[in-house]
Amino acid sequence: MPERNMDPKKCPMPSQEPNVRNKNFKEVALGYTYEMAVNEAKRCLACPKKPCSSGCPVGIDIPAFISRVAEDDMEGAFKILSASSALPAVCGRVCPQETQCEGKCVRGIKGESVGIGRLERFVADWHREHSDEKPEMPEQNGHKVAIIGAGPSGLTAAGDLAKLGYSVTVYEALHLAGGVLVYGIPEFRLPKSIVQQEIDNLKAMGVKIETNMVIGKILTVDELFEMGFEAVYIASGAGLPRFMGIPGESLKGVYSANEYLTRVNLMKAYKEDSKTPIKKSRNVAVVGGGNVAMDAARSAKRLGAENVYIVYRRGMQELPARAEEVEHAQEEGIIFRTLTNPVEVLGDENGMVRGMKCVEMELGEPDESGRRRPIVKQGSEFELEIDTMIMSIGTSPNPLIRQTTPGLDTNRHGCIITNGDDGLTTREGVYAGGDAVTGAATVILAMGAGKQAAKAIDKYVRSKK
């Protein structure tokens, strides 16, 4: 490996200025230059035990791909990445590397970890911009597998099974493939053209994607088997929003984060010629503290809101969103009202949101999750003037598939029960993974589940020969 760079800090990521980017939907982070990427790659110590790789849910050989970058072999680096990840350009942008691969990086002990995610993004982007090579369609093995859901888990399983020669058909309920990558994550974090290219690569490998196909309504799982599919992988996500059950949630101007982001991202409501309406708000409250809440708040700011509040019942230290997303939101002018909880949405004579009644909270003893339990501070009630409220307190799987699939067991949250190892459900030949099993989680964990299920499905089908 070339001479190492012993700088204790990673190369900063170039980005748009906060007061510029909060008025447009262009990508915030601009990406490394070639020189930046090579220099950052030289910070890697090439640890023989590869602790970073142990933190990657899809098992990328991280030191190997980084060493190729340091050696100016970008195509070699891409081949290593793509051998394990079906969506490297996506993962380089949205994975929580700080708690996974970078969280285990040895350089992080006495300084900052190597910018693994930034290098993954650079390599994937470099390949897209410099290579005309298309994935080859593998030789077919004569077996068919159906996948329900064209999100990150379903697409990963499709790619891995296609490489093994399976005829794979993905059934997607929406009119575009991509799942949360196209309806949930905003353009300023993940350009949709990048998602589309990753999907096009899967199609070049022979993966068939049928959109506007609601499984459980148009076709059932049992009917898929009758059509000749030998196994089914359910990767339908968790798109059913949750609400607090407080008075006023049915007022006009109350959105779920899923609806709000779908209108903005999938339906392009931020464009002037969009046919999908979205309220032009002045004061917006987003209830919740995860990545989805940050996405909704930052989108509202870009749509012209003067004041956008993150209303979260715990403190700043307990926010579940990525630190980078919180930092970006603060830079863009998002106002954080932590240790605050809404108790009622207030409406005007026309049934429109005019405000939100809240109480202040304080943190008590840790609950079963290990986080300190929020407790209402007596006599702390106050009103916050808003005209739009966005609920971002979690999602659960849509019940349609479980209601139309006899013998498919789910837990009390509606999540499909699997054996936990390879995604096998309580129905023979039916596997499941991603948010449909775990509830709302990260893109990379869903992809990891897709990889595990693909291996298990291959073993299952071959065992029947």
C-alpha cells in the first residue's frame, strides 16, 4: 500500500452552504474529488483483522476496496464493493457508518475514523461516470423466485439471486421501484437518478420488476406459488404510519411523515409544475427525533416555511437521528424544541391547524430500552403557533399481506415472525426480511437481511432438486 496519511482527522466533505442549500433540493454533500479520495484512503491502516468489515451488515471487504483507491485503481475498488453490495452509491450516502464500519475503525481510537462511507460513495460515483460496462446476465438455472417489494431489501435479494442464475420477479405496489429510497429519502440526501441507475443495473442482470402490483390484493402469496415460483421473499417494508392518539390529529394540516415525504419525493411536490398538492406552510412542527423527522423538517424548510420545529420528548443527547443529519438540520435553521411533547393539536373555525398544545418534559430513570424515561413537568403547559404538524413517531408493516397469507405468523406489532437467521417464516418456502420483520430500521440492515435470505432461498431450492 502507498505511503500512509497519518492525519488524525478525515478529509472534510465539500457541501453546499447552509443558507443556499436550505432553499433548494440539490444534493447537500458534493462528494470528494479524486485527490481527496486517494488521500483519505491512505489513512487506512489495512488492519489484518478487518474490524471495520465486521461492522458492515453486507460484509464488504473494506480494507481491500480502500487499498485499491489508495493505489489509483478505482475500477478495482468498485468490483470489490459491488461483489457484496447491490447499491454502493446508495449506501455511501445514507448508511449510518458512524455506528457500523466507521465505529469499529482503529483510526477512530485516537482521532477520527477513516471516511469509509465517503470513499464508498466516491468509488460508486466514479464508476458511474467513467464506465460504460453493463452487468452481464448470468446463465439461468431454471428456477423462479418472487420478491414482494422493490425497496433496499428486496432489490438486494433480487440482485444476489440473479447472480446465482434465478429468474427473479419483483412485485412493487408503487409506480416506481426503490421503496423508501424513492418515496422517503429526500433528493438532497439521495438523488433519485442514482437510485434509478442501481435499479437499471439489476434489470440488466435479468431481474424483472412489475410496478403497481399490490400483493394481497391483485395477487396473493398462494397465487404466486401457483404461478410456478418456488420461493417468495417478503420485503414489503413498514409503510403504515403511527399517530399519538391526541385530540386534533384529524385536523387539516396534520400529515404523517410518510405522506409528507412521499408527496415531496415520489410525487415531486416541490416542483412548480407538480400535480401533487402540498401545503405551503409558515410554521411547521415535526414530532419525532429520527432520521425521517430530520428529512421532513429539512424538506419543509426548503418548501418555504419560516419556522420549522423538531419537537422531541427527550433531550438532544437522546436524539436517534444520525449526528450528521442533526448537524445539517441545525445549520439549515431547524429549531429544536427538545424535552417537549404535544398533548393536543389546536384548530381554527375552518378545521385547519392553528397551533399545538405542549408540555415540557424532564428525564427520569432509564426504561426497558436503556434510555431515560421522559416525565411530564407539572404546570409546564404552553402553546406553539403552527399551521402544519408532521407526525414522525414510527411506522409498522401494512397488514394486507399477513391478512391474505394463511399460516404466516406475525407479532403484536404486525411484524412477520422469522427464525432470525435466514428469514424463514412460518410458511414453507416463504422468507421475509427488512422493515417487514424488524419494523422501521436502516437501509443497510434491510440489505443485510436481503443477502441472508437470498442465501437461504438458494439452499432451500437446491435442496428440493
